[in-house]
Amino acid sequence: MNTPTLIRLILRRDRVWQPLWLLLVALFVTTTVATIRQLLPTPEARLHYANEIAANPVILLMQGPAYGDSLGAAAAQQRGAATMIFAALASVILLVKHTRSDEEQGRRELVGSAAVGRHAPLTAALAVVLCANLVLAVLIAVVGVSAGLPLAGSLAWGLMAASGGWVGAALAAVAVQVTQSARVAGAAAFTVFFGAYLVRGVSDVGGPSMEWLGWLMPSGWILRAHAFGGERWWVFLLVAVFVAALTGLAYALSASRDVGAGVVPPRLGPAHAPNGLRGPLGLAWRMHRGMALGWVAGAAFIGAAVGLGGQTAIETFAQSGALDFWAERTGTDDPTEIFFRLVVYKLAMYSVSLYSIMTVLRLRGEEATELFLSFPVSRTRWVVSHLVFAVAVPAAVLVIAGLALGLGSGDFAGGLAITTTLLPGVWVMAGIAVAAFGLFRRAGAVVGWTALVLAIAVEVGWEVGLVSDSFFMVSPFAHVHYSTLASPGTGTLLGLTLVAAGFTVAGLYGLRRRDLAV
């Protein structure tokens, strides 16, 4: 009842976010195909890649095997898993936002006071998210065909990404019924999805004897669709059945719980809080500790994987001559080293910047803000308590990742030099997020995320030659870029740090002068 009205409400609330993430994934696919066309211009280079590089255990774990030696097959093997994971993450966030988060903030009771069916909010959220992923599949197919790739493979790649989003949405639909915390529901859904993805990776690394393990995981079905390599359309039927089963379970759980509650009641905390929680920093630690520890553990795992096997794979890759384009583009005589730095840079810079912005912008959604600020706590102290984690956790993540990179070669100092020089660039993005939050009120989140998207778009444009060197220097990423084997100078790092501090001060000044509307 009134589900169409709720669908229109969701589309209005997400009129910026949904088109943004769809276009971002489409841009990601476009640049991937363009880059692979430059890196692997000949059938011989692509065959070498499929036979040698894609068989590396690290590549198999993180990306899956290659199912052909065509341009499309190489591009799908490189970024097919990434598009699937990104779609799953966006779907989890959107589904939780329009279900459990609305219940936490009281919107669900307000909506429920009208002529709205009990399951209408869940139905509306699922309809929007599932259709958004269908649009994503069409966009990727159009991008692939526009780039000269076969229609069948392009459509299969699009359905792979959409299937990741559908599975993520279904997992989130169940998670929001089980727990009454939006944060826990989102973390649980994506953890299950990514955990299953890693199990799939173990099955690919294990070879034919472990292949059965990958077939137990939805991500294993999706990556075995063989885009551009003899497409297996029937695997998407498995995905549809799995999503339908989880959706049915979500409706059954929704019918058996009270609005605002979860099937599993929250665990009671201790009767007395420890002394560490009495200040704003302690509260911020309690809010951020789960995600912070997860990112640190992920940095250690991925850094060790790249350090132990990634450089060997890239050295083998360099023997094919496929990195000559990259060497010419960056003006270096060592394509192997520059490409290794590129891999580390992409894994570290974008993801850690994402964490910093997420941490800062959580200020807008903090539930107890008004109650907290009714005590003798200034706005500046409140913001700084969260900013500490936006600054310190990226530092810890990059240090741990740098040490893990040295496991293979024993060059721990070199690994630290590669990762820690990225830190001031991350701090600039965090500073922009603080300035956006302090100066632009409700539009702050849009401004903060748009800054990251624009920085990535400018960098991608520079890599493919569409953006000039001088314009690229506007981005903070340009000053800590992998395109030079020499580490950025102290003056550069200090300058970026001062820029980050300037943005932060501007944000704190704006927050003190405006009404609080988080």
C-alpha cells in the first residue's frame, strides 16, 4: 500500500547519490578498457597476460582468473570483481539507509502513521536498489559496446556488476531485520559479502581440486559467468534464486518483529561505563573502533598479499613489453617499479581517502549530538574528537600496509616510503570534508564526496592523456603521485599538510558561526 509514493520519496532523497555512483562505475569501466587497450595492444600481450599474470595466486585471490585472451576478457578480469564489489557496497548502504536507518531516526513511525503497509518501506527500498543495479548493467553494456567490445560480453559484465548489487541488497534486507542498529546491519551485510568473496578467491588459488568451494558462494557464481569468454548466462539464474530466497526471508523476519526492534535484541552493556568513555574522544573511539580495526586488518592482509606476490607478478608482466606505454606516459626508465607503485597507490590512496571522508561525515548522522553538546563540550572539541580518527587511522593503515609490503623483499623502509608519502594527500581530502561539513550544512556530504570523485576523475583523465599536467596539479593526489620514482620532497608534504589544516580551520570556523543542523 502506497509503495509507489515511497519509491518516489526515495528517488527524491537520492537524486544526487544514485546517479553519481552509477556514473562513477560507468566511468571506471570506460577508463579500464582504455587503459587495457594501451597496456595490452596485441593478442600476444593479452595471451601472455592470461597465461602468466592471471595465474598468479595474488591476482587469483583478489580478481579471479581470466577466461580468454581478448581485450574484453582482460578488462573484465582486471575490473569485473571491483565493479561487483562497488555495486554491492553501494546497494548495502542505500538499502540500510532507507530501512533500518529510517527506523532509528523515527521516520519509519511517521510514515507508518499514514496509510502505508507494513512491508511497504522494505518493498520500496528493494525496488529502487534492484532497479538501480539493472540500470548499472545497461550502462556497462553501453560503455562496452561504445568501446568496441562485443555486446554479449559487455552485457555479461554489466550483469556481473548488477548481480553483486542484488546480492548485497538481499543480504542487507535480512541484516536490517536481525539487528536494530543501522551501522551494525550495514557492516554485517558487507562483511558476509566480502567474506564469501575471499572464500571464492581461496577456491581459485587452490585450483581444480578446490573449484567446488567457489560454487558454494554467490560471488563464485558471478565471476564464473565468463564475460567475453563463452558467457554462461545460467549463472544469473542462480543469483536470481538466491536473491529471491533471501528477500523472502527478509519479509518473514520483518513480519515477526516490532517496528524499531530487531529479531536479535541488542546486548546489554555494563552497568557503569569505563572512564575512557566520559569524554568526547572516548565516545568517538567507541563509534569508530570497529571500522578502524577492520581497515587496519584489511591493510595488513592486502599489503602482505601484494608484497609477497604482487611484485613478482609485475616483473613477469614487464617482460611482455606491456608496460612500455606506462613507462612512456610517466617518463621513467623502470616500468616495473612504476607499475608496482601504481598498484600500491590505487589500493591505498583511494580507499584510505574514502575512509577519512566517511569518518568526518559521520558527524552529520551522529544520533546523540544535541544531547552531547548540551553538556560543557564545545563544537570544536566535538568535531576534533572525530577528526582524530580521520587523521590517525589512515596513518596507521598506511604504516601497516608499508611494513606488509616489505615482507617479500625485506625492504621495509622502501615499503614505508611508498605508502606514508601518500598520507598528506589523504589529509587534504579529510580537510575538504571538514570544510564542507562546517560551511555547507546539509549539502556538506555532497560536496565532500564530489571532491573525491572529481579528484579521481581528473587523475584518470590525466592518465589517458585527456587532462593536462598543469590542470592535474590542482588535485592533491598529483603531488604524491606514483609517476615519479623519487619520493615527494619535505616541502611538498608540508605544504599539503598545511592545506589540509587550512581546510579544517575553515570548517571549524564555519561550524561555530552557523546553526547546528546535522
